[in-house]
Amino acid sequence: MIFGLETVLSGFLSLICISIAALGSIGVVDDKLIEVLLWSIRYEKVAAVRAEACNAVAVLGLRDERLLSVLQDRLVVETEELVKR
């Protein structure tokens, strides 16, 4: 069976979202996790991935100054309701 590019990308993006949600649920925070969340919130083109990164920050109760700054900046330019919630 040959999968189309759209199907593969959709599955890949779903995996990213699930992975970020799992990281938020595990509750272990280190600099690498913060860097992944920072990158996802700041640069990820897919709204669902950005939204999941924001959810992970909330679930973990992170108060890292870098994250808070990026979240504030993102809120100003964000156009997707999914992420704003």
C-alpha cells in the first residue's frame, strides 16, 4: 500500500502532538524540554503543534521567563483560535 504525502505528514504531525502531550503529562522538566517547547511555540507552522506545546506549558505549570516571553509574543501575532485557547 502506498501512502500519499498528505497522509504521511498528517500522521507525523499527530505523532508530534501526542509526543508533546505525553511530555507534559510525564511532568519531568529539564532544559531540553523547555527548548523543545520554546521552538514549537515560536517556529512551528502547524497550529495544532503550537497549541499542544502551549498546553504542555500550562499542564507543567512552567514559569520559565523565556517561555513566558515567547508565549506573550506569540499571543500578539497568533491568528489561530486553537492556539489562543
